[in-house]
Amino acid sequence: DNNDEWRKYFADVLLKKARCDLLLPLRGEPTLQAALHELLVTSNLLSSILITALGGDDATLYELSALISEPGSPRQPVHPDNPHQEHPPLFTVFIALQDITAHMGPTSFIPKSHTAEAHAVFNEGVPQRDRFLQQNPSVVALLQAGDASLFDSRTMHCGGANEERDGATRVLLYLSFRNPRATQSIGNVGSLLPGLPCLTLRELRTKLAAAAVGPDPFADGREEEDARRTLRRAAARGDARAQLELGLR
């Protein structure tokens, strides 16, 4: 059904009421490319932290999206993005696209909750989880426009309630990088637009540097070829819609 075409631009999100996760393209998006260039190339701070935390610049881009919360969106339950494993599976950065007030449902983080011990208590049962939350205070990311928060995906966190009366649209540009040294399942599908090429941090920075001085390096056909591969796999499994779209291409 062509009416469902819009769905491919949105990822799943915890508590969907007045909240969505909009997948972002790189090809043909100079504004986004410029923002990522400033974040990852012009300043070496974030890249250096990621390289140190993940053990190299071979971490792969796993998510590139905008998390949007409108007034009336409820508070999420506290959660980690990934189950605990020895090595951090992802590092995620949230960039505020506007000032975020307490009324807009800012993200709350529980410091030091990425550990095996914290996860064991959190998953033991409701009484233990409630006691854990009472005993471990959170910090609230009241970011100004352009500020960023970087966190280990094993850290407990949640989006707050965006108040109906005093809240406002809250948009976080976010991206995450997958640690190749974390080999266990991470338990979620990354918020990445289908067809976006698999890029290491090193490759992404190289392309962003090229984008600043020349033609769009993301318009080199790789996204289209990756999309074709996805269609071919689906068509081979007997997906009639994929077979039709592949035939039309």
C-alpha cells in the first residue's frame, strides 16, 4: 500500500504518543552534512572521545535520526538502550536543536547505571527496580541549542513528559556508533534510513571533509546499490512488493 510509504522514514520509539523518531538522509542534505562536519571534523573533541571510548575509529554509524517530542508526550519509563555486556555496544550523542526547558521533557540519565551490577538489580523485579530508582538520583539534560550529551547506551535514561500547557516541540538530532569489539547482540535495530551505506567513523569524517570542499560525496551511488541489495534479498525470500519494486527499477 503506497499509503504506508511514509513509514520507512520513521523508526520505532518507546511511547509513541506525540513522539517520533525521524530517520535522516545524508545524500543531498548539505545542511545536515555541514552540521556533522562541525561536530566530527571541525572539532576533534567528540571524535577523540569516541575513538578512545570505542577503541578506534572503526566504529560504524548505527543511527542517524531526529527524536521529536511534542507537547502532550508522556514520560518514558527508565530504560537502557541495550542490555549489559562487557564492552559498550554503542555510544550515542544527542544534540539539542533548540533550548530545552524543564517543561519540554528533557532526557534524564542515571549516572554509573551502565554496570553489570546496576543492570542485575534493575532487572531483578519491580520492587528492586523501584528501590534502585529511589536510591540512584538522575541528572537532567537541560541543554541549550547546540549543546550535546554523549552517553554509553547501557546507561539508564528516559525522555521526560513534554507538558501540554508549558511545553514546546523538542527536537534532538542524534547519532550513535556501533563498537566492533562488542560482539554480543545489542537487542535493538538502529534508527538508520534504509539504503544509507555502512560507514566507519573514519570513513564518515573523510566524506564530511570532502563535502565541505566539493560535490556531494554521499551521492556516489553507494546508497542506491545498498538499497538494491536489500531489495534483492527480500525478493529472493519471496516478498512480492520487493519483487515489483526491483522490477520497476
